[in-house]
Amino acid sequence: MHALKTYETPVLAEWTDYNGHLRDAFYLLIFSYATDALMDHLGLDEAHRAATHDSLFTLEIHLNYLHEVKQGEAVEVRTQLIAHDRKRLHVFHSLHRAGEDLALAASEQMLLHVNLEGGARSAPFEGVVLERVLALAEAHRSLPRPDYVGRTIGLPG
């Protein structure tokens, strides 16, 4: 099994800086679109959100910029489910040039399943969404743990 390809796009001119490189903020935009696609894959699509008021909130993100990305390049995001519990997903997104293995950026994320009815409250995964979370976890169980998971920021000392 491989990580799930969740998003692909060309790097648009309006996303780049004066050097023709992808701006910092747009790496996160691309990873955000990948999270949206993951939600769709898990059954948390627009119709499900409208019917149940369930969604995912991002609790934490770690973003590593590994290699420069230039205007016009075709890139794709691959997503791996690292772990989950009743209400949370620990996911890893990696950004690649389309069809290439080298990771250009990495984003580790913690996502919380919420119900928005009557105020946002954490809620356990249920029904088809739970089934798909469990299926993805099983499919990704044998994948190696990515190098950029569990890192902290700090100076050696």
C-alpha cells in the first residue's frame, strides 16, 4: 500500500514570490486542500457535513520546508494516516513533484472530529466515516513512519 494521493495542482504565479518560488503560506494552502480531499475520502464531504453538522478542525500543524518549489511545477500531496483515536486523526502530508519520490515539504497534523450543532464540540467518529477511518488505518498500518513525524523545534544546546 502507498500513501493516499489527495491533491494535485500546478504552482500558480500568484502563489510565488519575487524569486519564482512558492511562498511559505501557500505550502499550507496546498496541504489544507489535501486535508479537504482526505475529508471527502473519509465520507466527511459537503453532503455529509450538511446532513450531520460534523467536520474536522485542525488542532496543530508542523510544517517542514525541504526543497524549493517553483512556479509552474506540477505538484501532488500524498497523505498517510499515522494514528487515530475515537475523535482525532494524526496525519502526515508530503508534497512532491508529480510522480517523483523526493519530498519537497512535509506537514504533520492533528485533526479533531467535531459536531457544529449547538456550538463546536468534539464528537466520536461514527457510521461510514468510522468505517473509512478504520479501513485507511489498516491500509496504512504497514507504511514506514515518515522521518518528519514527531519533530520539535529547538536549538541544540
